[in-house]
Amino acid sequence: MVTHPIGRVSGPRLARLLEGWHGAGRPSSAALAGAIRLLVLDGRLPPGTALPAEREVAAALRVSRTLVATAWDALRADGLVRTRRGAGTWTALPGPGRAQDNPGDQPLDLARAASAALPAVAHAVDAVRGALTAELAGHGYHDYGIDLLRERLADRYTARGLPTTADQILVTNGAHHALALVLRTFTGPGDRVLVDQPTYPNAIDAITAAHAIPVPVPLLDDGWDFDGVAAALRQSGPRLAYLIVDFHNPTGLLLDADGRGRLAALAARARTPLVVDETIAELDLRAAPEPVAPLSGPGTVITIGSASKSHWGGLRLGWVRADADVVRRLASARHAFDLGSPVFEQLVLAELYADPVPAIAERRADLARRRDVLVAAVREHLPDWSFRVPDGGLGLWCALPGPMASRLALAARAVGVRVAPGSRFSPHGGLERWLRLPYTLPEPLLVEAVRRLSPAAASVTGSLGSDGTDGLIPVA
């Protein structure tokens, strides 16, 4: 329990975090309290963050001080805000004596799209003990990654249709780390980075942490808007483009070979380096997967990948595939972050990639079963939600009956379920009619999570006006 503030958020910064907090309705204390609650529970206002004075908040949000004070009182009653004379007001999480998300129950996490480790990971751990003994005689620092892993990752790219050598591979501490290295190398403060809309939330966070500006190009219902991409490249002059073309997170869309060629050509014509996130590329759930080569082209194309979704997030390993000179630049830039990736985990991943097909096939089969279970459960318990059944990836991108995603995320907490509203997948908020539901939990837990979501969704849907706008009635 945090008993004093350990950081501070300014009034203007809080206003940016709360953008769109009252939707289409009139500002109310209940709406403000609900929006702050979501920021705290979502980790964007960590416990111990000092909040501005009520007068400063009121000025930043252009509301009355009474409205702010009432919202603060409601948050204090929930244990999400604490106040002490002389210390001010700060965010907190409910203490042990307060009601939790679901008393006596572990929350069902549908906010994180990650699966438990494959059995192959444990087998690989046992298999590399001898190799680790040999490594212990060395210093353990490998700027580019151990040679064996780089060679096997290069072989995997070659097998997928993109001839690659080990000097075109840089091993990183996950795909997020890989993107941070690319951003540090290719962008500076104030530079623009083209992204899909929606896109992966942690990529948005990495771009803003690099003090760059994300420039979103909305996806169409059936895929990428090439005219929109061309216009954004021409008008915004981004220094970098970040795209997910393989079972896009969160929509599940897959870009075909012709589309890959068009995107690469557009980026090359604009002289914009293209970063392609392939974290989910191997998770093709079609009965007879059709080979789709990694995106490549005439310009600078940088591919980043990870073992987190295909094998296990706990390995915390990813990689960059790029021209050898780009890899050397990235390796030089990483010294500001770290001095290399852990050797033992690299040995484990190298063992897994000695013959990657069986483990990846097992992961695909497991996810296909879970996807079908989740699809059936949503159709039964949430029949007014719509979605396209994806051919791969990790989740359903659900269209809701109204602009209610953030409200539903709050209501879901009360029944012990964590979900990520559509606004988390947008650089500037919005997408309140959308929600991502991953199918990474075991099948019985997926069904139970959807069963719990049904009454929570009904309570929020019941507060929608006849015109489909959110009436901002508090959710118990």
C-alpha cells in the first residue's frame, strides 16, 4: 500500500491522459472518477502518483472545482485516491481490507495476449546444460547475440522465403527492446512515426518514450489503406514507419503478397525506413497454412520478431533482421540500453530453433482450439457483439453495440476480469466501440471470463441512450 506520493502528474498532462473522458455526454463527477479509476487500474497513473490540486485539475479540464472534488471523494471511497494534509492527494490501490476485483478469486486476465510456455521450452532448458557449461568459460557478453542463435534465426528467415545470413541478425531483449533500439537509431525528438490505427499499445508507448510523434493511418475494414499510407508519407514526412502486417494486433488482418510489395514500394519512394513487427507472424491458424514471405523491398526494411508469443514471454528474447550495416548501427546504439542479452536464454531459444516447426505447430493447434472456444462463448453470451474470425494471431477484435469500451473495462473489474479497451490501441484515444479479447487463457477460463463479461456488458449497454451515445451513468 502506497502511503505517500512518489511522483507527480501535472494538470495539462492529466488532461491529455483523460482525453475524451466524458465521451458525447456532459461532464460529470461520475465520469471523471471512472476515467481516473481506469487510468489507475490500467497502470497509466501508477500508485503513488501525486495528483494536481483540485483547482489545477478543474482549470485543465474546464470543469467546476466542485465536480473535481466530488470525483476525488468517490475515488477516496474506493481506495484509489489518498489524501494527507501537507502531502496532497495521490493515487493508490485498494488495501487488503478493501473489496478486490473479485473477492477470493484471481482476476481473469484478458488484457494481456500471452500464453503459458510450451512444453518444448522445459525440454530445451534440460538440453542446453552442456552448452551452458562451455559458455561459462567466457565473459558472457555478446553484443550481437550468440552465433548459434543468430545462425538459426537466419535459417528460419531463409526457410520462410527471405534469404538471410547471421550478420543480418541482432538478438535483443524482446521485440519491444528491438523497436526501442530502432527508434533511438532512426528518430529524434519531434520526429514523426507512421503507424497503423489501431496498433500495438506498447509500440505507441515506445514511440512516445522516444519523444517521437505517432502518425496514425486508419485501417480499412478489409485491410490497409494504401492511399492513406501514401498521403501520410507525403504530407507528414515521417522518419520511420511501424506496421504489423502478419495477423495484425489487434485486428487479426493479414496482408497478402501484392500488398506487401505495394507497402515496401511506397516506403522506398518516400525514403522512409519501414519497421515490420513479425511477433505474431508464425501464428497462422488456418487448417492448411499458406506460406507468406516476410515483407521485404527495395528500401530500408527492418523486421523485428520475438519468441514471446510463439514460445514463451518469460524468455524475454527478440531479434532484428536488417541489412548488415543497419545491424551494426543498432548494435552500437544498444550500449546506452544494455550490454547484450542473457546467454542462457539464448541457448534455450537456439535449441528451440534447431527444429522450430514442431513447437510452432503445437502452439498453432492450441491457439486454434482456444479461438474456436472463445468465438462460441462470445456468440452465446454476447450476441450483440460482432467480429471477424481471424485466420491467425492471438485475439478477437470485437465491435461493441455502442461507445462503451472504457466503461466496460471498469465494469469488468468488478466481476474479476481484465480487458483492454479500444482506446489503448490508438495513439490519441477513441475506438470506444472496440475491445480486444485474446484467446490465450485455457478454454474453461475463456468461457468463464465471457460468462462474467455478459452481465457487466449488459449493465453498461443499459446506460446507452437511444441514439447510441453513452449516458455516463455510474456502473456499480
